[in-house]
Amino acid sequence: MMDAILLQILNGLDKGSAYALIALGLTLIFGTLGVVNFAHGALFMIGAFCAVTLQRILSLSFDVIDPTQTDFLGNPKKIHTTYLESWLGPDIGNAILDWSVPLAIIFAIPVMILIGFAMERGLIRHFYKRPHADQILVTFGLAIVLQEIVKYFYGANPIPTPAPSAFRGSFDFGAIFGFDPNVIIYPYWRMVYFGFAAVIIAAVFAFLRFTTFGMVVRAGMADRETVGLLGIDIDKRFTLMFGLAAAVAGIAGVMYTPINSPNYHMGMDFLVLSFVVVVVGGMGSLPGAVAAGFLLGILESFASMNEIKSIIPGIDQIIIYLIAIVILLTRPRGLMGRKGVMEE
Amino acid sequence: MGILEVNGVNKRFGGLQALNNVNLSVEENTVHAIIGPNGAGKSTLLNCLIGKLAPDTGSVTFDGKSVLGRKPHEINQMGISRVFQTPEIFGDLTVLENVIIPCFAKRDGSFRLHALESVEDEAGIGERAERMLADVNMLDKRDMHAASLSRGDKRRLEMAMCLVQEPRLLLLDEPTAGMARADTNNTIELLKEIKASRDITMAIIEHDMHVVFSLAERITVLAQGTPLVEDIPANIKGHPKVQEAYLGQAHS
Amino acid sequence: MLGLNKTDTKFLLIVIFLTLATPILLQPFAENSGLAQFNAGYPDLMQRFAIYGIFAIGFNLLFGLTGYLSFGHAAFLGVGSYSAVWMLKLLSMNVLPGILLAMVVSGLFALVIGFISLRRSGIYFSILTLAFAQMSFNLAYSVLTPLTNGETGLQLSLTDPRILDAANTSGSLPVTNLFGAAMSESYKLEFLNRVFTFNVGYYFCAILAIIAFYISLRIFRSPFGLMLRAVKSNQQRMNYTGLAARPYTLAAFVISGMYAGLAGGLLASMDPLAGAERMQWTASGEVVIMTILGGAGTLMGPVLGAGFIKYLENIFSKINEHVLHGWFSWLPDGLQDLVVWIAARFTGEGWHLTLGLMFMLVVIFLPGGLMEGGQRIGKLFRRGREDVPDDGTGNRPKPAPHVAE
């Protein structure tokens, strides 16, 4: 029984990590800027496609005619060689290609920050004072637009983006901790993803806690007007904040690609759930968002156990929403919500 | 026996004793002012009267019936109307509609599904609302958006919305807060007219002495959550305890 | 007339006229002219105008009047469709029982969901309704398969009992009807080189849409409607005026859910098929878009929004590169290719891109929707004249629709 529970917790971690990372960004934006951003899932999706793009760039190749070999028609054989291989030699070239997903983080961060800046300056900024419904609707429209653009360039089908070969297999998690072997098999990359999420979350919290920038932002989340009165140019910092949230969503998307091949509507799928996560955690509470993300991810995986499904059929399909409903009715502010956020 | 009876009301917020054994009796058809320095517990007391806060101990009865544990709309249906510090009106609606709504609430109670009737056909209600607007000299503004009124007019409109329900008790929470002198005097005149023209009890919470002494027939002085004195205005003015409360406040 | 004042009666008569004349009005271009593809007088498209019009009118009764933004209204549409198809399977191919059951069932659903969701307001209300709709959607796909037939969707079959109908011996599926008049039946009239199609199904939907519109008009003008606007404006004052807000919002929620159920039942009556995707949150988003685009809180806005979106969807998805090349053939070759390439991104498959952009543009520049746009243009023309009386089309909504908080 212990091993079954452990397995479900592990299974819930990677999805929970993704929920937590997206919810973290949503909360940052909501808490600092007061904007309900329905395009945040699209940022996650764009991050994933940054990984796809890098993979494609790295595998750009040219054909060399090798006269020593012939194909089945007897013609000289054409050999695809990537530029990378020809410049850096086959060993390094292939290794770089193999590691394209983690490398895409370096590529994605500046791209996502730029997209974040552009979004904030070009669109979101003009919606600070508009009602939440308008914010929801305009970012919803933006999400559709971004999604359609990606669909045009990359097609509608999921694009497999493998993890580095070193992380492709699974390992017997249970055996390490003294359970029966072959019961708790866990893919390496999911472990990596969880570790990665933990690092990012810790980094964001440390950033907010220990830097002056972070302190101003936290003060701004608590009371915007006072910070404005102190003569601090909060607007500029909010732009940066938006860039940061976009980058977090983006790299969360990059690293998620080996778990689920990215497609153009993955952002929307995650967004609805992440919003539920934010509300369960408590609008405006960063620890709440993270805790609720993991909690719901793990509960979701528990609910998909056959033992549970046989008692309550269909529970795996609705568990997250059910919890959200119960929490909203019993704790109106969510698990860790602050007073006075989004209420009147 | 007053129309509003407050008996032994206590309210604590953590370590702060906001109300300490408050006893208060408001006689029918009087204007009763509750005054006191900042932090004396005036707002807490008011919130206990209208169901927004529940006192820890004690009772509040209106016309012999307890108001505790009732929702704001139920308390209003008992005959208590409230004027807020910043006027609470329906900003999106027209001035006339603002006054029509309380008329329906008076006639139909807290809920009625009159979905297929027409507001225009409710002649009695429309006329009553218009008469009320005429009483407060706002008939010419009947089709304006309430949000676009001046602050003084918003206050007037709010009074009209309360009065058209013919409440037995009107609670006024600093009705002249933030008003210019001229507006304050207008409000005082309006309240005097209202009082003169009908049977109504008013409880005013106020710290503007000019307003209090122009209107009140009885005054209760509240300090640190306890009623110090209750008397007619003439006796309050020179009362040593009152001066102590105010001056003590100023010195600290 | 009918409990309406003069302006409203005139307004209603115009709406009735426009609705009944739709098969003619939407066929303005001659059959073999290049513009014929912009005609919209096809039965299935006109049926969708009427049905989504009903859906949006109902949504507007909740969102436009009370400001409560529901993100789960598609659930009622889906429930309505399933109920109606079941009636068609079990009882009779006459559409009436199905439509009645659709309204009853969706009304009950709305009562339960509304009772719970309305305990919260603002974005919390939106998320609660979204959660209920997603739950319904997920359940319809999985454990409720015996009721919903899962991914395939609920369909008619030859073995259905249909206890009120005579035995079906034709060997093919029967068609939906109203006391014998088949929904698919059309009368075609050729006139002035145009083909006008008068379809039974459309007129059935149209008459229900007119009734739905009339009821919505009555609600707008009623004390109940006034209370709903009071909820949106200031709930605190409402409570201190002796009114309980929740029964009013719940009544609005149930009425609006029944409108959605009626629309769902009609969809199934026109095409006896019900799938879970009808309940998905994108479908809920669609009715929000229609209402906002047209103008939330106005009477005509939602109908216009629904028609506008369904029309553009239909037209834009039909335009392909071939058609575009035809249009831009007068341009020099290189330029032509470029223009066609750009235009093709927004048409055909790219329709959703256009929808997203349109949506953003409307929210950014025209928060009051098409109705406000129309009024602004109207004002330009009327400038300098006397103050124009209210044309009865709107209740002067605030410039920006907002979430109740």
C-alpha cells in the first residue's frame, strides 16, 4: 500500500510542477499588476515551441553525395549532415542536438522576456484600470491569436521533442528506497522536471525576498498606492515583473516538452486548470499558488487509481473542479488568500 | 421604553474593547445624536445596530424585537433605513429609478419575481417616487445618471431613497462628512424639514458639533467604548466629563 | 400592445419583421454574381443565427443585467441538446417534447449550479461556473457514456423505441418534425435571379427566437429587471434597501440557463445529434464573445453579436486561396501572391485568428460592442440636431461591462 501511495505522489509531482509554475506566474501578474491574464497559458505554450524551434535550428542540415555508397537504385547516396556536425565534429554536434531541450532554456529566456515586455507595454498596460471582465476578454483574444500563429507555423499535430538520451529511460524508484523492485518505476525526466520546478520556485521566492527589487514588488502587491507615493517608479518594475512571469511560464513549457509533445492548444488546456489552482490557492498568494498546484496535481493522480475509480466512477475527471468548488464555498479566499483581494 | 434599545452590549476586537457595556435608549420621534472622539466606538456601535457586526454579549431591540442575527435586508424591512458616510446609491441608474427601487422593496418585501410586469405601469410607485424627489427638490434631475450628480445631490438622493420607505428609524452615519459649509447647512435644513414634516426617529452619528447642536434633541457621549453622559444638548455643552473626554483625547 | 409601450412595440414589430424576412434580406446578391458567396440565406446558417441569438439573449439577461460573468453556460446548451435527443429517441420525432424537456432539465441544472455558484461573486463566480461546466464536460465524455454516448455523441438509431410514433418501416432514419411538418422541408422561390429558401426549421427557430426576445424585452422593462440592474450597480445599497440580492440573481441565472437549454434543444431538433464538445469551455467563451461583441446589457446587441460571429465564421471559413486569387487577379503577379498569402492567413483555416483579433479590437476600442459603435456613428450624423430620444434599443449600459464584485 505504501508503494502505491508513493507512486501516485510521484506521478502527481510533474503535473503538479507544471500547475505550480503556471499558477506562480499568474499570481505574480495578478498580485502586482492586478491583471487577470488569460494569455498566460499561451506563454507556456510558446515556451514549449521555443524548444521545438531550437531543435529545428540545430538539426538544419545539408546533403552530401557520398560516391562510395549507393542506394537501392544504384545512385550515389545522399547523406544528411547537420551544420552542427560539420562545424564541430560528429561527437560535439550530436551531443548538442541531443541536449536541445535543456539548451532551449537559454534560448527561451530572452525570447520570453521580450514577449513579456511587448505584451505589457503594448496591451496589458492599457488594461490596468479596466474591469476584470475586460482583462479576461482581451487576453483571451490574445491567447487565441498566439495559438493560431503557432498553429500556422508548426501545424496542428503534436511535435515529439525528446529529452536528452541520458534521461530517456526510467528507473526503479522503489528499489532504491527498499520497496519491492519493479513496482515504482519512474521516468528520469519527470524527476528532472520536478527538481527543475523546485529550483525555479525557490529562485523566484528568493528573488522576491532578498533583492530590493523583490521587496518593492512585494510592497506593491500589498499596497500599490503607497509604493507609488514613495516615489518609486513602480510601472517600470511591473514591466520587468511581467517579463519575469513570462520567462517562468516559458521555461516551464520548454522543460515540459519531453513529457507531453507540444501542440498549439496545450496552453489553453493548462490555463483553465491553472486558474482553478490559483483560486484554490488564494488569489494573490504565491505560496498558495505553489501549494495548491502540487496538491491538485497529486490528488488528481490519486483519483486516477483504479481502486478509487472503482468506488467513485469518473472521479479522476472531476476531482480538481470538485475540490475547487468545495474550497471556494468553505474558504472564500482559497487556502492562503489574503483579505481584500478581488472582493468588495 | 425607547423604540431602539441597546442593553449591555460588549464587543472586543482581539485586545481592544471596542464597546464596553453600552446601554442606550432612543425615544420614538426624537433626534438622538451619538458623539464622541475618534476611536470612541461610534462606528462599531452603528454596525452592531444594523446587523453588520454581532456583539459579543448584550441585546439590541427595535420596537421590542431583537435585530441581532438578522441580515441587513431583514433589518431594513423592520423599518430601519441607513444613510452612509459616503452616499451609497445606484450609480448606473437614473435618479428616478434610484427612488423607485426602495418603493418596490417597501411594497413587495425582499424578493418578488415580477418579471413580466412593467415598471412604467406601476403608476402608484412612479408617482410616489416623483413626489419624494419633489420633496427634496430634485425632480428636475429625475432622468440624470445618479453617478453624475454632485456630492450634495447624491446625499439628497440617498436621503430620498431612505425616506420614501417611510422608515420608523433613520440611522445617519456622519451625514455631512467631507462637505463644504454650505452643503452642510443645506443638509441640516433638509433634515430639519424632514423631521418637521413626519413622524420619524433619527439616530445620528457625528463629530461635527455644529450639526449635532443644530439638530439633536438628545445626545449620548461615547468615549473609549462606554457612554459617558446622556442628556439634552444644553446640558451637554458645559458638561465637565465631556470636555475631559475631548480634551483628554487632544492631549494624548 | 402586449404590455409594451409605444416605442417598445414599434421596436418589437421591427424585430419581428426582420426575423421573418431574413430568408429574403440575407440573399441580396444575384445567384451567379461573384458576390453570391456572401449570401447567408441558407437554412442551416439562418437556423444557427436564430438559435445562437436565443443563447446570447439568455446569457445577456444574466451578464448584461447583473454583471455576473458565467464561464459555464455551454453546460446548459449541452444538457439541453442531450435531453432533446433522448426525447427524439424515446418518445417521438416531434420536436416539441424534446424542447420542453430541454428547458426543464437545463432549468433544474441551472438551479443547482446557480444556487452554489452565486454564493460567490466576481471572478470567483466565473471560476465556479467554469468548474461546473468542465465537470459536466468531462463526465459526459467518461462515466456518463450510457447517457451521452461519449466521444461519438448521442445519435438517432433505427432501433429507438419512439413510442408515440408509428413503426418506422422505411429502413432509414426518420426526420425531426413539428406535427408532421419536417424541419428540413423548404420552399424555394426564384425571383430576380435570386433563390430564396423558406425553411420550416428556420421559421420554427425564428418564432421561438421572437418569443425569447419578447420575454427578454419584458424582463428589461420590469421591476425584476430593474432589481437586476441594481444588483450590478450597488449590492450594498440594495441590501440596506431591504432587498435580498441572491434570489434575484438566482432567478436570472435559472432563466438564462433555460434560454441556453432551449437553444441546445433547438440545435438537436435541427440536427439530431448531441456531443460533449458542445459543453466545452470554448463554447462558453463563444457566447461571452457574442454578447460582448454585440453589446452587453443592450437588447439587440447579443442577437447582432451572435449573427455577426456565425456569419463571419461561415463566410471566412469558406474563402480559400483559390477564391482569393480570383479576387486579386487584377494585381500584378508578385503583389497578388503576397496579398493572397496575407489574406489567406485570416480566412479559411485562419478564421480563428480573425476571431481572436476581432475580439481584442472590440474590447480595446469598443468596450460597449457593436451597439455602442452604432450609437457613436448615429451621433455623428445627428450632431447639431435636437437631443435624440432613446430608440429603445438599449438601457444606456455603462461604457464597460464589468464583473459583479
